[in-house]
Amino acid sequence: MSVPADLVLRGGPVHTLAPAHSPATAVAVRAGKIIAVGGDAEVLPHIGPATELVDLGGRALLPGFQDAHVHPVFAGLTMIRCDLHGANDADGAVAAVRAYAEANPDAEWISGGGWSMEWFPGGTPSRHLLDQVVSDRPVHLINRDGHGAWVNTRALELAGVDAGTADPSDGRIEREPDGRPQGTLHEGASHLVARHIPEAPPEAMLAGLRAGQRRLHAAGVTAWQDAMVHPDIQRAYLSAAESGLLTARVVGALWWDRERGPEQIPELLARRGTAGRFRTTSVKIMQDGVAENYTAAMTSPYFDGCGCQTANAGLSFVDPVALREYVSRLDAEGFQVHVHAVGDRAAREALDAFEAARAANGANDLRHHIAHLQVVHPDDIPRFAELGITANMQPLWAAHEPQMDELTIPFLGPEKAAHQYPFAALAECGTSLAAGSDWPVSSPDPFLGIHVAVNRTPPGETAEVFLPHQRLSLTAALTSYTLGTARVNHLDTVTGTIEVGKLADLVVTDRDPYGIPVEELGGTRVLATFVEGEQVHADPAW
């Protein structure tokens, strides 16, 4: 006699994304695991008197999505602070700041973020705009990509940042003609002010995590790697894991302090561990900045607004020779290493470091990965597969949009601009692909990223296809957001596909992604999300 299921979902296409699979229309779940996949013949025998039956009504069932690079605690905090993500331009951002300040008269600092560089001339908002609406309290607002801050005059005064303040080694103070700070602080320069902001209390960190988790579950995300886990963020995860509030599976990438060296490794080892669904087994190293503010590390210099080559080729935040030592040491200690590399020089420096680690320690199964990979030199593309390094993509960025067309392509020059987001080239060389959103830098909705990965155009817009030869197939894009990221997080034996014996982490979508034109992928909505067979999100339309 068949074992009765706790949950059966049937009546729609089931895309298992397993390497070898047959068409399916039903899934049975018991005790959080999948016990049957197929048609009615395989699943109906598992229906018992207590089985919950879900009629898919023709809607699709897929594995739960997994985000390889995301910041949900920071995103959640922004959602409950001064959140500018709903603005569309500079005027909207200033209005949002004014509204938040008026609604929170007792807030010592106005902090939050979500502004976009393309809203402002040169991508650099002025302190004077903020001074018009908040002059008596300090304001510090992180930009949408997390690589700079917009501050008011009061914040600069409290931090003691003035015309005589030197640029830090890992950042730049945007300046007015007389040398005074203009109000935009790039990369490490933002910390000159941020370090004066009072720490968020534990209850606020936990609230941020819960808000971030709700948003990710609503997008169908059931597991992720948090790409920047400081001790306060780790405490929030531990609290949620121990209390049962953490319903997702999370790998925390412990933050590597680039102002320090290998002396921090014992501290990282002391923080490594597992609590419930949360593990701290990865270390995140930020090797460079971003192209829009010319801090991404490139193999050749940027161009200026007149089309002339400059002397600036970006910043390597960690000395490349030291990086090889650090990665080798972390690899020897059994840490996975997760590197931020936007520019082609940073990607090469990361690959060199992983090559040095393999030479020193031998091959292993730590599954190191490099995130972002906006510009990759063609000579380095085969090295990913050769070294077993996963390409951690943020596909939503690989399209023509204002930040790309106005603040990136003109300053990269035609050669490097043609080397952007080489997803297909990496896949053709046998590279393992994982995908993430980098939320709150960009939307956490996987279908928006999948749309761009497949089409190389912005969702819902008619635009020129961006480097069309780098488009991925729908299956490759879906796999990168499921099994590919599960592999990075060492969850591929228990999640990432719909197969008997795996955990029932599942999503129901309002349409079959294989049954619509690829140009409509971005409009796909998640109606329900399940973790181990328990529903953690339901859309009102479900």
C-alpha cells in the first residue's frame, strides 16, 4: 500500500529541472519531502483521508528559487526606514526624504537608501538637495547599488568631513569646485559618515530580516546566500533560526574586512557554524567597486565624457598578491570564498587567487564563486571551468537601460563594453552558473532576471537587444536560479530540482514559463511558495 501524502499538488505542468526527467503533472509530499513525481498514476495512490489536495488549475509548479547573492537584512531595514525605491527621479527622492523626516521627527539620523545614479547629473546627488528638506539632522542614504552614499551638510559636519579630508584608499569624495564635499561619497568614502550612525538595535535587525524574508518568499525564493554578514546580521539570523522564524535556508558569507589581513581568520573561524537552517560557511571578499563611479578594476583605463582615455583603471580593494594569500588561507581552513568582481581586472585577480589556492591546497569541493562579472576578458572565460569556479550572475543588469547607456558604456569604451555579462560564453566553456539579484540593488524577483538572461532586454520594454550572442536558454536561466545556486550553497542533494527524496521547496506560478513567448517571461507572477511542504507565501490571487 502506498504511503499517504500530507500534500498533493496536481493539475498543471511540473517542471522538475532535473537533468533527466519525464513530463509531470503532479507531486506528492510527506514530512517535508517529495515522495512521488509524475502523473495521476504515480501520485493518486498517495492520497489519503488527511491529504491536502491542491489543484494547480493549469498553473505551473517549479522548484523553489534560490538567490546566490542578496542582502535581505539590509533590504528589510531599508524597507522600514527611509526607502527611496519607490521614487522615479530626483524630485521623487527628495519628496520621499521630506515625508519620512516629517513622519519621524524623533529620528536622530535619517538613514535608508534606494536612489539611482541616473536620476542625478553625473550620477552624483548634491548635499544641497537634502539640505532643502532636512538641515537640522544628519542624512545618510545608500544608493541602489550599495556602492555610494548621498549625505547632507549636517552629516558631513558631524563626521568632520571637509575640504581637507583626504580620499580613503578604497573610495572617493565627490567635491565641489572649492574642494568641499559635494554630498556624494563613493565606495569606502561612505564609511567616513556611516561609522557615526548609531547601530541598529537587535530588534530592528530581526525586523529587517523578517521583512526581507517575506519579500523573498513572495518572489518564490526559498534559499539564498547573504553576501554581507557582519556580526549584527549574524545575530539576527541566529535569533531567527533558533526561534523558528527563519523559514528559508541561508548560507551567510562572513564579511572580509579589507582594511585588515589574515589576522582576522581566527575570528571568522570562531563565527563559523550552523543553527537550524542558517550556516556561516562562506567568506565574502569585495575586490573592486562598480563601473558607474569608475571604481571597478579594469585591465585598461576608463574613458572620460569626451571620449578620451584617462589614467584611471579603477581600484583593487585588496592587493592582488595579498588576495592570493588570503584566499589560499581561507581555502585551507575549509571556507568557501565568494568574491565581488565587476571589472575584468578584478575577475582576473580573483581567478589568480583561486588558482594559487588550488596549487597550494589541491582541488576540493568548496565551490568558490565570483559574483557580478560585468566585464570579463575573453582570455579568462575558460579559466572558470578549468578552476571549478562558479559564475554568480546578476542577469537583470545585462540590458540597455539608463545606467548602462548613460553611465557605463561611454566610459568603458567599445572593447570592454562588448565584454559585458558573458553568460553564454561562460556556459559554453562548461562553467557552472548560479544566479542572484543583489537585492536591494535590484529587484529580487527571479522572473525579471530570467527574462533578461533569455532576452537581454528590460522586462516590459521595447529596446535593442544587449549583446544578443550572450543570451541563455530558458532552461539554463531557470537552472541557474534553482539547481545552480543550490550547488553553490551545497544544497543540491536536497533541493534545486523536483525529485523523489528531495525537500518540497516549491513555487506555483500564474503561467507556464515554457508555454508563453519568451518576451513575456518578466510578467510571470509567483502565486504560492512552499518550504518543506509548508506554505510560506500566498498571493491574493491564489
